[in-house]
Amino acid sequence: MPERTGTLRRPGEFREVYHQVYREPPYCEDEAAADGFAAQLAEHAALPGFSVTTVHAASGALAGFAYGVRRDRGWWHPRAASPPPRDLRGPLFYVYELAVVRELRGLGHGRALLDLLLADRTEPFAVLAASTGAPAHARYLRWGWTGAGRLTGPPDGVDILARPLPPPPPPPEIRQAPPAP
């Protein structure tokens, strides 16, 4: 069952899961890339609007995660090949990573991690980057994400995908107590 938090516990576990997932094709990332991820994750965790969801194996070890950060009006991916579409120029939630170890794939954990990460967000859109050669790209499209741009390489073949988020529910109605007789 996925959990959500605004803080990182045991950040080294995130690096290890990242490395397990991204050393596989089509990514083929090395130890240095995993170290770079760990440094980036630490920077992002210190930002306002950071959120992370996790799933653990039966052993209790971290087995998957998704994380993102609120980005304010005017932010767009620094490697984007073109400016953002008009509806993505306001604040948005950028999903930086979704990773699930091989043993837990195909069980719905990736979707559950992402759904929980995006639940109750106040931004109108979520955005992520996905390699067109990765199975996750087709999955994102099936889950309702649509093309919003491309990144310049390397690596080549990375799309920016976006998804509208439902508006937050209105605050509960506060009723006044009737006047005392």
C-alpha cells in the first residue's frame, strides 16, 4: 500500500531503487547517474511543495517511489525544445521520478504511487518527462497523460507529458449555531 510524505526517510534507499530501475534498458544508467539522482533528490526535498510516495516490499525495504515538486508560474523544463503550451504557463506539479523495482512491477504499484502523489494537489496540471523508448511512456498515455512538448537531448526521444488535475474540493461548509432562545 503506497504512503505519502513530505520528507525523505533513509535517502540512500531511494538511490538504490533508482539504480536498480534505471540501470536496465532502455536507460542503462551507471552508478554515477544514480549518485546524480541522489544529489538532485536531496535538493528537491528541500523545496517547498515537495511530495513523495513510497511502496515497500514485504521485507520492509523500499521497493518503489514517485516524487515531484510544485513549480510556480513561469517555470518550464530547462531542456524543453519549445515554450510551454498556454495552459501550462501557470503553476504546475512536476513529477520528477516514478520507479518500481522489477519484482513489484505489473501489480499496480506504479499507478497507485502516481495517483497518490497527485491526489489533493492544488496545481491545475501535472507534468513529467518520459522516454519514448520506455514501456512507461505508453503506460502514461493510457493513464490520460498527453503530449505537451519534447526535450532536447541527450538522451534523445524524451516527451514532456501533461495531465490536468481535478480542482481541490471546496472547504467544508461552516454552519453557525442557531441563536440561543
